[in-house]
Amino acid sequence: MYPLGVPNRSIILPVPGVVVPASNILLIETDPAAGDVITDLLTRVGYNVTSVTTAEEAFRKAAENHLLILDVLGEQASSVGLCREIRATPALAAIPVLAISQTDEVEDRIHFLEAGADDVIARPFDARELEARVEALLLRFRRSRDRAPLASLDGGEPLQNRMVVCFSPKGGMGTTTIAVNLATANALRSPDRTLLIDLDLQWGQVATHLNLKPSHTLADLARDDMALREPELIRTYSTRHDSGLHVLAAPGTPELADFVLPAHVEQILRTSLDAFDTVVVDGGSMIDERILVALERSDHVVLTVIPEIAALKAVSSFLDYLNEMGSMSMKTTFILNQIFAKELVKLSQVESSLGVRVTLELPYDAFIYLKAVNEGVPVVQGGPRTIVAERLTKLAASLFGSPTSAPAAGQKESRGRLSGLLKRA
């Protein structure tokens, strides 16, 4: 049994038998007999394994491989030190490391994890377990490379994403709070150009977070065929917040959610992009055809994670599901929301468990979020100088790029799309 703070095995083990193609593995091993056993096992299931016996050889060949297996027999301290050296080398930072501990002692495994190992397996191990752990690390880190997080938070060129979907595969992770604050932060920079769509159709609370009482909801819009296709009409179904944000609210009761079909969502998103510069979608935590439509159309996905084993398992399963569905092309930003007062799982362990890089960490605050929801005032508006507000505002600027000037009163906005030009003509 793992103690709190150490990644649970169930998080990182996929269904055995799916070998990641064209994967090169570097085995660092000083015992030829032990090395032969591991090499034969992994070669038999389709991997290309190269074995080296010294640290110098390991550093020379590491960059050519997709995974490092560290099984240096002898002093445990020297193995941990080599793991730490590998992690301190920038060129090897993106290569996962599987360490083999010579004992089943928890402290030994913790030492490897603290040195930067992405996973640890203890001797004696079952051949199937080694295979499964290798598969898991290769799949997760291959996925992480394909879904690179934003780099513009560190001062690079800001990215321009017109449609961003906020989602989490488990409720209670703060997705609505993040969606509301990102959208509000962007609206404060450019009023009347950002639309927030509450696609948590059964239990959406975007209106509550903004203290709005919408006259129309998505269920009403779904019944209006003309408004579904006309940008100016779809704006009339939105409710304006005093920040300059426009909101398409979720239906008032759960049964009305059934009136909003996947085809409606597809048309709403398409027309909304003609009516607004930026669209933010609160996708809630339920996977159905409607949220899949939004994910497919999105330019970027903001995925919320909390430091809890059950939540990490849910996120891991969701990413595997997207991978199987072939929906892995969208860019993803991972936000770690620290909802617990005590740190139970470290940031590095969250990243290792999911095989991704967390772009933004929101600190624990027992008061600021509760105050924002109860008053219906987003953190970026009610407490703009707080750490939470500053980080979310910075993320919004990175996601949506530089603000544009608002149109003059009574003047129609100029759209770059051909459909808008034809309508005005």
C-alpha cells in the first residue's frame, strides 16, 4: 500500500498488451544476467532495447531513446544519484525514467521519486508488471509531447485561440470557476467580444457564479432555427455581465437539457464565432456527444486537475479515452487546483502520474473562492491583486493573445470571415 503523497499504481497502469510502436528503450544495468532477462522480456513484446553499463554511455545514448530503465545494481545511493543527474540534464528532461529498486521498502522508492524518477518498480517483479509500467510511461509521455502545454506564460509570443473549452472528468474540481474567470479576464480587456457558453447542460452554474438571471438559455436558443444561424440574433439570447462578458446560460432545469442536441451545439459554436471574437466553453464533467462536439471544434482545452488519487485516475482515463477516439490533436493546458489545505500529492508526482506538464498551479485559499461564488463576483474582478486573479489573468492573456480595441458605439464589428462579409453585402 502506498502512503499519501506517493503515486498509486492504479493511476499509471494501462491495459497490458498494447505496445507503443517504434519505441527505443535504454537499459542502464551493471549485471549482465539481470540485463539479459529484462532485454529478452521487452524485446519479445516489440521494443528495441539497448543496454549500457556505465553512466558515461548512458548520457551519450540517452537522447536517442524514448524511455530509460535504471537498474544499476550495487549501492542504492549511487543509483539514486545517477537518476538525479539524468533529471538535472536539460536535454533529457522529456525522457521518462523507470527506476528499479532493489528492495520493496517504501523509503527506497520515495528516494527515487524525489530524485526525479517517473515510476519505480521493486524487485522481485512480475514480467507482466514491468511490461505494463513500460507501456504506461511510453504512452503518457508520447501523449504529453503531442499535447504540448502553452509556452507563452514564460514570456514567449502569446497564442491566439478563438475557442477554448474548460473541462474536467470529475465534478468538484473548480472547472466552472476557472472558465468564468478566464472569460471575465478576457472580457475586462475587450468588452463585448467574449462569449461564455455553459455546456454543463444539466447542472450548469455559470449564471450563479456571475450573479446573472438570464432571460433565455441554451434550451430556448435550440428551438430558434433562425437564431442558431444568424450572429446578430444569437447575441440576443446571451445575457450581458457588467464586465462586458456575454453568457449563454445552461437550461434552468435538468430535463430541458435534452432539447439541446449535438447538432445544435455544432451550430451554436459555429455561429458564436461569427458573433464574438472569443468563445469560452464550460464543458462541465460529463462526456457525451455534445461535449465531444465542443472538444473537436476547440482550438485549446483547459483541463483541471486536483491533487487527489481518484481525480488523477479520472483524468488519466479521460486522456486515454480521447486517445482511443483519435481526438488528441487539440492543444491542452493543465491547471493544478490546490483545493486541499495540506499538500498530499506533489506537483511533480501529479505530472509523473499523468505524463504531462502542468502549466498553472492555483494555490489553496479557503476564503477567496467561496466569497466569489456567494457574491457572484469573479476573483479576477473582485480581487484583481490576489495571486489567484493574477495567475488566471496571465493565463487568459496567454490563451487569447493581445486585447483588441472595442468597436465604436453603433458601429458594427468587422469580421474576417467570408460569411460575415456576405451577410453585410
